[in-house]
Amino acid sequence: MRKKLNERSAESVMMLGILLAGGIAGAQQAPPASSRPWDMPAGQQLSAPARPTPVFAPDPSKTYTLPELVNIAEQNNPETRVAWENARARAADLGVSKASLYPTLAALALADTSRVDIFLTPDWVRQTSGTFSPAVTMDYVIFDFGRRLQEVAISRSDLLAANFLFNDTHRKVIFQVMEAYYRVLNSKGQEDAQEANLKNAQTVQADAEARLQLGLATLPDVLEARSSAAQADYDLQAAIGATEIAHGDLATALGISPTSQFQVESIQDLTIPQDLPDTVEKSIDRALAQRPDLMQELEELRAAGAEIKAAKTAYLPALSFNGIGGLSRTNAQQNIGPIPGPYLYSPNQETWDAKLSLTWDLFDGFARESRLARARADQKQAAAQVDATRDEVENQVWAAYSNARTALREQRAAAALLASASESYDAALQSYNYGVRSQIDVVSAQRTLAVARTADVNARTQLLTAVAALAFQTGDLLHAKGP
């Protein structure tokens, strides 16, 4: 009976091992073919990471302004925290490199024991001894032709580059919020415009149906009015859906869930710029002076230059000091006869050892030459990257300035179009009520007004977005007092 149980236990263990081996092997194998997607092995599940609790919970009843949302995004967006931790790590690297300029002190406690047989004519005498020595050791590089100073310079440039990267992350987050914010305002403005268009279309439809009942209009006139009202309702529903999507994009830019509910201002409450403050030449000069991504690459170029200087110091000697000092006390015992002798203790003794070392690598298999060549290539690469970024910045500012100037002209034209279309619709509707204009004229004027309302909202938000894009390209977003 016991034998059968043992056999069953062995079989169970073998089956379990086969199943585990099969699962591990399945997890480590590539998909069987390129013609279809990979299927996860049965029994394996991957759980999505839990979303961290946001630092900010919006108030659904509050209307948030753009500066408030920007502040929320800077505190809550994970990209700013990533760049911040990177800058903190580079600051720690700078501290590590500066520490090499100072001596290193260490406290030691040395204890050892030994037993040997000493030949004392005519016998061998066993001797047992032990020593305890507390000490302090110091290592210090006195002179290395600036090698450590160059390492400090490299770390300092890396820290400045990380700080500029941190600023550039804020610049991108600010613009991301502004873009999403203006898209929300645009969609909400379009929604309001489509509601007004629907009301106008319903008014025209009601008038046409009333005139049909009185025999003053024809059925095609009523059908045309109904078609116009249905189109206005369709456009309204599309605008409502666009508002929901834009709201989710804005919530994502803030670092919160897209399902979060909060209110924003109306586009009618924002001040529309009337002109651009500077010329394109001044905007380009300002961008070259303050763009954080360009400043980051300039610091990387300085770090590459320090790398070359550090590589050159490897050809020179280094003078260093090493010393140790402390106290020592020894005890010993000798077995001269059949009876071991007593342990004898020495008094506390001062011990020290100091030396100066001049180290000079004469040959290292051309490793120094290779490191110097690599450093020079890195410097040329960094310089070329700075030139490419400078050209790209100039082109980006030029394009952003042109877009802002075009958006300014389009906004003025859209405002004039809206005013003209409103007057035309009012006049057409009044003339239609007096029987002077036809139903087709009123519907046409109503549709023109609808297009004008949409164009006005689009022009307003495009102008605001274009001005924000210009401030983004020049780097002014990091120094702006307001939106």
C-alpha cells in the first residue's frame, strides 16, 4: 500500500513539473507564425497597473480659468515629475563629482592573530600572538592636472541640461493644456453657434408652415425649411460630441481621468488679440536666447568640451597621498618548556605609515587615444546638433509668426462676415414676413449666417491657438504673466 502511494506521489510530482515546464517554455517562445496575432497561454493573466490617486480633484461646479488649469497641470502631470526627478539625479551626480576634490577618511579596527613555530636552538618553540589596532586612513589626490575639475564641469553641464529639459517639459505641458483648452472653447462655441442656428432654422420652419396653412407658401418651401432645421440639428449633435472629446483631451493634459467633470470659460469671455506685439525678427532673437531645448543642447556641447579636456589629462601623471595612523597593542605567548608561558602584553604603540605616489600611465593599448577620439567626435556631433536646432527654431518661429498673422487677418474677416450675415438674415426674414422675399432667400440667408457663426468661432480659437503657438516657439510661455 505504501509503495502505491509513493508511486502516485512521484507521478503527481512529475505531472506538476511537466505542467510548470510547459508553462515556462510557452512563456519564453516566440509567436508560431507571422500570419496571426499571438495568443496568451491559457491560465496566464496580465493585470493593468492601478492608476495613482491624482493630486487634484476638480470641482464640477467651479468654472476654471486657463491659468488655473495650467497650474494644475504643472503640479499633476506625470511628465513634469519625470523631468524633475531626472534633474535631482543630475544634481546628485554633481555632488559626487565634487566629492573627489576632497580627501577620503576612513576609520579602521584591525585585529589579527597568528601561531608559528620558531626555531630556537636546539628546539622548536611555538609562539601565539595577537594584535589589535584602531586606526584612521586617508587618501587624497593632490594634483591631477585638472582631471577632477573637468569631471565637475561635465556634471555641472549635465545638471544645467537637465534643468533646461525640466523647463522644456513645463513649456510643452503648458502649450498642451492651452491647445486642449482652446479646442474645448472652440467646440463649446460651435455648440452654442449650432444651437442658435437650430433656433433660427426652427423659426423659419414655423413661419413657412404657418404661411402654408394660410396659402401664402408652397409645400417645397416648407420641405426646404424642414431640411434646413434637420441639418442644423445634425450639426448640433456633432458639436456636442466634439465637445465631449475635447473635454477628455483637456482632462488628460491635466493628468486626471477623462471622466472628470469641470467647467471652463466661454470663448466670448476671452479677450481676442488685436495685433502681434513684436516683429518676426525680434521673436526669432528672443527664441534663440531663451528656448530651453536649445539651451539644453548648448550645455551638452559644453559637457562634450569638458570631456575632451578630461581625456587629455589622462596623458599626464597624478600625485596622490596615502596614509594610515593609529594605535597598536600586541599580546604573545611562547611554549618554551612543557608548560606554556604566560601571555605578555605590549604597551600601546603609535603606528603610522605615509607615502606619496606619482602615477603615470605610459602605455594602455591606445585606450586614451580612443577615448580622446570619441570625445572629439561627440563634441562635433553636439555642435552640429546645436546648429540644426538653431535653424529649426528659426523656422518654427517664422512659421508660427506667419500662422498667427494669418489667423489675425482671418479673425477680422470672420467678424466682418458674421456682422454682414446677421444683418442679411434679419433683413431677409423681415422682408419675407412682408412678402417681399421668397422662402429660398430666407433659408439661404440662414445657412450663410450659420456658416458665418462657425467661421467666427473657428477664427477666434485659431487666433488664440496661433498666438499661444508663437509664444511656445519663442519660449515666452515660461515667462508669461498670464495666458
